[in-house]
Amino acid sequence: MKKNARTLIFTDLDDTLIQTKRKLADHSHLQTGAVDREQKPLSYTTPPQRLLLQLLKTGGAILIPVTGRNQAAMDRVLLDDFHSYRIVSHGAMVLTEENQPCQTWLASQQHNHDLSAWAEHLDRLNETLNSYIKQQAFPIACHPITEAGMTAYLSIKADRLHYQESQLDYLMEHLKPQLKQGERWHRNGANLALLPPYTCKAKAVQFVSEQLQIHEHELVMGFGDSVSDLAFLRQTHFGLFPIGSQLDHWMGT
Ligand SMILES: [Mg+2]
């Protein structure tokens, strides 16, 4: 084996390395993994998650988060395992080691996509979705997520105690005629997001892999819980998903 071959882990965060208490049967031995805007504990790590992180750290792995969180929400994650690039907002933005927007990535986003036209389009869809939500009195909130002036995606979050799956189905179905080519949905539980084509975890992972000059002899792994994570997991040598996750259920028996 070539000397100094690295181990690189592209990893989702929520429901992969951290999660809210609601999703855990055993609340003992938890540690805070992320805080909310008021700095109160919101997400937690379990002992197995911490052992996994410890194992990777001991092995000298380079961890790169690949998350739907925007930069501000990423900054509320307390795990101290990330010292390289960070992929945030479902792949719309790549942050450097200094936690600053990567200018090379931003330039390629601007070069390849008409971001102002997409921003206008997503604003219109946001208005449409909010009018449906109001008309139907759905317990759902919708708003655009932006990164460095770029509209990254529409976040559509249902109140998990009061929503019905059919309400998210309704929004997706009614918006269908207005979608542009290349737009995709990310859906997992009460969370829905409408992603423009430049918001793609797999594309951002490819970019970071090129920036880090990852070679074939190096080990690359991907961790994720959502079906929408599969595309970036497939760009690695080994994909890992939590048992009981959406990806696990999707694979069936
Ligand atoms: Mg996740």
C-alpha cells in the first residue's frame, strides 16, 4: 500500500451521527450533539455513535460533513471532528477548512447555473406553497434557505405531532406542473426539501474529492440515513447507513 494513503469519510449528520431524543428509545448516556438557536441541547449522540467517531479519529480519518443543514445550523453542531471541507445546504455550498464559502465552488456554481433566475423561480414556488399551506390550514412551514446570496433550496417542515403524510403528498403533487427540469425532492419523515439542480450532495462530494486529490488507493467511505444520500454514498468505496433509518427501510427485507 502506498505510504500516507488517507481514509476519508463523507458523512451526513442528522439521523446518522446525531438525532433528537424523540427518535431514541433509551435516553441514558446521551451527550449533546447539536444545540438550537437559543444554545439549548437539541440533538444527541449515543454511545455507539461516539465509539464510531472515536474509531475513525484513532484511525486518522478525515471527516467531511455532507448535510442538509445550512452554515449557521452546521455551526450549532458540537462534534469536534471536522477539520476539512464541509458540505452544507444539501450540497449547494462547500465551506473551506476555515469555515468560509469556497470561492472556487461558488464560481463554478455561478458559471454553470443562472442563480438569479433560479432564485426568482424558487421565490415563486415558495409563495405558491405558502398559499396552499394557508388555504388547506396544513401544520407546515415553508421558506427558502440561502447561502452567500444563493438560494440553496426550499425547506418545507411539517409539525411532526400534527401533520399527515398526505399533506406533504398534496404539496408535491400540486407543485409538480411548476417544477423545472432537474429539480428534485428530498423527503424523510416530516422534512421535505425542494432542491434545484445545483443543490446536490453527490456533485459537491465529487468537487471536494477533486480538491483533496483523492486517489484510487485511498479509502473513501460514505455515511447517510436518507434515500437521497444514496447518490453520494455510491461515489465511495463503502456506504454505511444506520439500522432503522429510511435507507434501511427502503432496502426492504
Ligand atoms: Mg440525515
